[in-house]
Amino acid sequence: MDLNRKISTADAFIFKYYRVVHGIRISAAFVITLIATTYLDLPESTWILITLVVVIGPISYLGNVLPRAWHRTLGTLIGAVSGVLAIYLGQWSLGLMYLWCGIVMFLSAYFALGKRPYVGLLVGITLAVTIGASNHDIEVALWRGLDVTLGCALAVFFCFIYPQRAFIHWRMRLGAALNSFSTIYQLSSSPNVIEKPNIERYQTHLMKEMVTLRSLISPSVKESKLNAQLFEATQVYLRNMVYSFELLHTSYWSDRNSHLNMLWSKELSQCQKVIHSEIKSLSNLAITGELVSDFSGHDLQKLMNELKQSMPTIAGDEMSIHGYLWLNIKLMEDLVSLRRLIIYALNLSQE
């Protein structure tokens, strides 16, 4: 997939109302499949509909659906073969059938606690479905296994029709989170605010965004083929920024005299403008994939040196002032690292 393509208006609309789109997709898929199976009069066709809903019902992203469909197909095939063999053994000896079912269920439970729990679970479920065929009919058992496999294929087919990609949603969520960061920073450091603003609701919103972003990492890795550590590192920097903003806000407004003196510092004012601009730039980078500026190297070092030199010239509580200036320096360094990670994620490192 094109990792750095600009998120279109259609993509933005779909992911803004992704739950509605997901509901429409499943509804259309179910009705179309129901009409087709009724027209073709397929035996045991109920299992096609059940599988369709089970595979794409709880999840909407292509990166989740593909492995889930594969795991369901694999588990179904193993379970169906085990069920057919159990029926065959039952024609000779019920004891052998019970022994075989016991062995298969043991393995199902054992692997259900492993790396691919869905496969292990489906082996046991399909075994139960297969041996539950009327009068232990092998033909009915085979049709059930075939219908489940067909249901998986249909689930993947419908997901490929304008698929919802977790990586695009991750980019949009990342851009929105960074935009919230810029709002908090601007609100906290604005010279037009005369009393300490309440940023608690913004912080609560950001923490929820962190949870959402983490849930998108796994399917995004499968879709983009990027290293999971890249997403995890981005998550770490975003979480650190949440804590940094809280400390910045506290130290900036902790002492009125120090706050007024920092407010009149030209070096600090310039630093705040650059940081706010850079956060907005990163938000735009995540959504559009366009690398506008390069906030690193000489410019960063120059700003850091100016801030360090301005520390002795700002009167007031030394701990609050030094803490606030140091946190801004640390924030600039984190923004440079975060920019680098986003560039790698969008495959812009060669541009």
C-alpha cells in the first residue's frame, strides 16, 4: 500500500463514520449472501452466513480480517477433517470415536492458549459442528466444512470492496492527537490567558486517544508491513508528551511572579511559537504525507542555547523557571524524534 499518500476526503468521511460504514458493509454482505445461498439452494448454507458474521462482525480493518479469515479456514479444515474421521471411526467403534474426540479436544484446548488461540478454538468448535451432523452423515459434515470455508472467502471478498485500513485510521488519529497537543500547549502558554486554564478535559481526551492508537497498531503492522517497534516508539513519545504537557502547565502557572517574568521573555516566547508550529506541522504531516519543514539540527541547537542563556535573566522562583525551560528543551528533542518516526512510517526517508 502507498504509505504516504494524502488521506482523501472519502477516506476522511469513511473513517469519521467508520462504525456506520462497517454496519452498512455487514448488512449488505449478509443480504447478498442470503439471496445467493437461497437461489443456489446450497446444503447447510446457514453456516456460510454464520461464518460471514463471525469473521467480519467484530472487526472492520483489512489487517484484522485477513488473518482472522485464514485462522478460521485453517481451524475449520482441521476440525472438519477430525470430525469426518470421528464419524468414520464411530461406524466401527464408539469407543474409538470417543477416544479420538478426546484427543482432538485436548489439542484444541492446548493450542487455544498458544500464539494462535482462534485456530485451536475453531478446531474444537468445528469438530462439535461436524459430528453433530444428522445421523453422523459424512456428506453433511463435509458440506458444513465447505460452507464455513466459503463464508471465510466471502468475508474477505466483501472486505476488499473499498477496505477500511487500520493504517489510514492510525494516521488520522495520530494527526488528531497532535492537533489536540497543539491546542493544549497554545492554551497553556498563551499570553492572552490571565488565569490558569483548565486542561483536564483535553488530557482525558488524549489518554483515550492513546488507547485507540494502541489498538490500531497490530492491524496497521499487518497492512503496512512496517516494524511494530516503529509504532510502539511513536506511542511512547506521545505518552511522554502527555506527561510533559502536564508538568509544563503546572510549572508555568505555579508562581505568579515567575509566570509574569517568563511571559515577557523574548527567547521563551519564540520557543513557544516554534514548538506550537512544529506540533501543527507534525499533525499535517501525519494526515497529508507532505514534509513541509525540517525542525532539527542547527535551528534546534540554536533555540536550546538561547533558552539556556536566558535562564539567569528571568527573575522568580528558580525551580519553576528552570523546570519549565528544561521541559521545553526536552519537548523540542522529543518532537524531532517523533518527526523522524513519522517520516519512517510514511516511507518519506528517501525523499
